[in-house]
Amino acid sequence: MNNYSRKSVIQGVMVVCVLVIFFRLLFIQLIDDSYYKAATENVLRKTVLYPNRGNIRYRGGQIMVRNKPVYDIMVIPSKIKNIDTAKFCRLLNINFEQFEHQVNKARKFSPYKASIFKKEITLEAYSSLQEQLHQFNGFLAERRTIRVYPDSVAAQFLGYVNQVTERDIHYDDRFYRSGDFIGVSGVERFYEEQLRGKPGVKNIMVDAFNRPKGEFKDGEFDTVSKAGQDLVSSLDQGIQKLAEKFMSNKIGSIVAIEPSTGEVLAFVSSPSYDPNLMSGLEKGNSYMELLNNSNHPLFIRPIQAQYPPGSVFKVVSALVAQQAGLINEHTVFNCQGGYRYGKTGFMGCTHVHGPINLSQSIQTSCNTYFGYIYSGMIDNQASGAVDAYEKWRSSIMKFGIGKALGVDLQYEKPGSLPSSAFYTKRFGSNNWTSSYNMSLSIGQGELGITTMQMANIMAIVANRGFYYRPHLIKGIGTEDLSNPKFKERISVDVNSEYFEPVIQGMSLAVNNHGGTAYSARINGIEMCGKTGTVQNSHGKNHAAFLAFAPRKNPKIAIAVFVENAGYGSVWAAPIGSMIVEKYLKDSISIQASIQSRIINGNLLPDS
């Protein structure tokens, strides 16, 4: 290529570049108004329109959680000029030192971006401030809402909201910005995306005196906020409030489930707290008080506290043994006041029952009967004790024991059902037998399950062999919950006919003289139940009661667990009975003296 050709190419490139720049400038000035908008930022006020967070309702439609409007006073430090500081302080009921502190704090965050100057001004206080706010350049108001809890119940179920952290913003920086709120625990956290809604933006023209002059370009660049969806919980208002009343001044939990759906009807964690404490300006102080409370009210006991189930585990053991062909409804063992095992082992029973069949063993909670069952399941198998134990454990786990059920709350614990490897390591070899962990036969030892799992066991028995995964929300917006994991029918692989002798024993336990839960019977309703007195090495025994009702076409399954209460028949069974009767008959017939004892009883440990 000669010099003339190179010169022509270079000149051509330069002409093209000039033309590109020319047409770009023409486009910017005549067609694209984004630079015009940027130039007018100094006369625009961008106000975030925060959406109303979705309400939460009981299954009957009554409000559990609603919103209350408040206003945050925002500040842009670089725009503060020529204001009457003394007047501004009087309007906000603050002193000059507080004013300077907040402005300096905002300036460190950003001189040019809006940040919170004073949070959560009530609607009443804002009404008197609104007409004068334009006098104070650099200050504006943003409407927000805070949560209000009319019944002041179900705190651990509901959870609470708080300002986002840097981690929250990093996780979803397209949605959250500093100062936004997010669900922290409970269903507020689990269903955050459905509850939170979508914020909008309103662009207002303001003059040099900070006075609004109308919408910018007729609202062309405004976006509307979209309210969050309401949640319909599965909780029944009547029994939820009653159950919390019964558990006042006690440590423990209650879970009630509708067997035909897996919907949770009552969810009580005690001690609890007023959820209103975690909303509003004092929530920081309230949180620290709750966090330092020795009774741990922030602990979600129904899904996090893991207890030895005690005698209530005998229901599962009896079903698994029948399915394995070890026993049937006519199998009889002789109880002489306890079960002897190994060389010197002895597991005592509450009575000398003599010859006793399966239903009677459930009715009277005979330890001896279940000692025979467990040793038969583990020791008398050709495969050896270790393999037999693993088969037994696998059958037990199908009842939702030793694994998380997958409820719609975070931080659910799986419970404890050790593997054979655990015992092999503990005992130094694999030559162990049932005598090494015989306490498992009566729901003690290393076995641990949650109250949610206990209630689910009752739902399984009520359904004669299957369950739906327990869940606490039954509807979102106007639609029923569609999550397929809560619609799945989960079988425990035990034939339905094997449930009848166990259910008969549970009915006898409640409805016949001599049953361990006879004091909990309900006139006109055949309730089937099982008490448990759980050994506690740290103090008084725990009290448990599991039941479902009615026997035919069951409507409710329940588990009550009261720590350090002694016998299950004294505390847990009456509580469970009254809740079941309230749900099925909307009345309570148990004698007034028992009601009074339960309501006024204080079983909290001495501080």
C-alpha cells in the first residue's frame, strides 16, 4: 500500500469517528432525555414508597399480625441550609446535641444520599410536622409500617422483622438497601419473599425553598409499590390462645395437628413473650432482655428442643414389632414388676401386671412388655445385633424420628436416633446386644425427639399409617398453599390393621379405669392417648401426653410436653384433654379445680 492509500484510509476513519460523535451528541440532546433527568436531580425529590407487608391471619380469618403506619424522617446533609434548628428540634422533641449527632452520623454515611435521621414517627406526631417540613431544607419523610400483634400470642411461630444487615443486602442487592426491613425468624423469615411486597418510587419537583411543586413529567418515571401477600396460617385462634394460657409460667411446648392435612392447629413454645416487644423503637432493648432471659423465650421449643419421649415411644415400638412379625395383638408377656436383661440388668415397671397382651401393655404402659419386644427385635436375628439394630432404626425413622420433618420454619432440629456405629464406637466392638442400650425400648437413653415429631406420630396413628408433612401456613393471598411437599402423603410402611390393637390400648388408657390417662377422658368423645413420665437426670421428671380424637374420623392430634412437671397424667394429660375438647366441642367440661390448678400453676425453676 502506497502513502496515498494510507492517507485516504486514515482520513476515512477520522471522518467516520467525527460522524459518530456528531450523531451521538444529536441523540443525547434531542432524543435521549436521561442526561436531562440527571441535570434536574437537584430539583427532584425521590421518595421511596414502601409497600405494606402482608398481614398474617388465623385459619378462621382473624388478624394475627397487621401493619401500623409510621414515618421516618430522612436527611441529606449536603442540602441542609438556612434552617431554624431550634424550631426543628422542638417539632421532633429532641435537643441540639441529638440533632448534631444524627447529622454527623448521616454525613459519615453519605453527604449526598438520604439516610434516617429519626425513626418511626407516629402518624399523630407526623400530622403536626407535615405542613412545616418544607421549611427545613435537606429533610424529608418516608412512610413505613411496623408490625402490630392484636392477640399478643404465637411469638416464636410468627417471628419478627428487623433492619437488613450487610449480609442481607449482599444476598439480594436488587431488592434491599440500607434501612430496609426483613423477616428475621418464624414465618416472617420463611415466607419473606411473599410477605415483603415491592417498593415503588415517586419523583416530586421541589423549588429552591424545598416546597413540593408537583409530579416530575406527570409521573412518567414513578413506580408504584406492590403490597406483600397475606398469609393464612393453619392456627386455630381459640386453642392457640387457650394453650398459651395453660402454659403460662411453665417450660415446654404444645403442638396440635389436623391429621387429614398436616396443618398445625396450635404451636406453643413456653415461656413465650409478647411479640409487640419486638416491634417499634424499643425492640433493640427488648431483644437483649429476651436474649439474656435464663428461661430462653427466643428458643423455638416445638421444633428445637429434643427430649427423650419416654413411654409415648412404646406406640411406635409396638407398630414396628408387629410389622416385623415379632408380635401380634394376642402376644402375651408376663410382667413380674420389671424386665431382667444381661447378667445384672433390671428395668423396673410401675406395677406387677402379670400376663399382659399388646393393648393392655399400651393401656398400663408396661415397661416389661417393651423390654421383651426390643430384645426380640435386636438379639434374636440371624443377621446379628448390629444389622438387626439398623433395620429396627430404619423402621423407626419412617415415623419422622431422627430426621427433620421439613416444616415451614427455619432451624428445625432432627432429633436423635443413634446409628449402630455410635454404639460400636462407644462399646469398643460390634459385639454389643440389646442389653447395652435397653433404655431405648422405653424411649429413654440417647433417643431424642421434638414435640412436633411427637404430634406427628399421633397424626400417623390417627391416619393408620401415613402423614402429611406438618406445616403452619395453609394459604398465600387468596390461594391455598400449593407447595407439593406439603401435599405428599408419606407412608410409614406399617399395615393399617396393626394400628388397631395399639389404638385400642390408647383408648383404654384414657377411657377405662386403670388407664394412665383416665383423668383426661372427655364425655361424648372417644379420645385415644398415651401419657409419658420422662426421666430427667437434671431435676424433676418431664410430663408428656400424646393423643388424637375422635377415634373414628380423627380431627386433631396433639402432643403436650411440660418440663420438670412430674407425672404426665397430672399436668400434660389435663392440658391436652382441655385443648382437644375446646377444639371439638368449643367447651371445656373438666372440673374447675383442675382448670384453676393448671392455669395458676407455676413450674418455672427457682431463679
